Amino acid sequence: MKKTGLIAILFAIAFAPLAHAEDSPVGLWKNIDDKTGKPKALIRITESGGELQGKIERLFLEGEADKNPKCDKCEGVNKDQPIIGMTILFGLKKDGDEYSGGKILDPGSGKLYSSKITPIENYKKLNVRGYIGTPFIGRSQIWVREQ
């Protein structure tokens, strides 16, 4: 094999994971508050067994002494647990052009909602919707890809 052929194969192998990340929600995302327009957190979305889950890696807090507050309004296993490191998104499965059938936790209110994700701009952004009952009754946030 020629040297250029070997280099091309090594290049393809090295960058294959990056190509995959840009056609799926897997990666690091900054969520933008739908009320203030300011960033709230960095969430790492991973995939396991065909299901997506999202874990908070960083919070953008203004003027608060506690840089990793606890989820005092959460119930069950998340009650009084640190928000950084908490899984807030889980159970979403690919459904056509969307990911649906999962749940999303709002650590600010402690409430758990049904959720769906719709990719925007070729997976550069995500429309993340939390709702009760039907997707028509709920709220959406735009998440912007960081990695």
C-alpha cells in the first residue's frame, strides 16, 4: 500500500467518531433558557442501547455562592442530590427525524416531563421540548452544540 493510501485510512479512522457526532444528538450541548435567552448549563448527551441520556456537566450561575446546588425540589433518588452530574434527560429513542418517548427533569422545579428532541440546522442545534400529555402543551429550549 502506498504511503498516501495509509495516511488516508488513518485519517478516516481518526475522524470517524467526529463525523458520527454531527449526525446525532450525542455530544456536549449548551441549553439556552427560553425565558431569559441566557445559557443555563452544559449537558452531555450519550447513547446506550439505542436510548439517549443527558447529564449536567456545568451550570452557569449568576452571583450564587453554591456553585453546585442540590435539587431540593426533586423527588426520589434525585432528592437533595447535586445538580452537576445529575441525569436530567433519559429514555429518548430515534423516531424518524426526532427522538421521543423519553423524559426530562427540570432541576429548578423538580418536575419530570415527557420529552422529545428535534434536530435543527443539521444537528448544530436541538429543539428540546418538555411537556405533559401532548407535545402541544409544554415548553421548548434551544440547545447549541458545544462539541
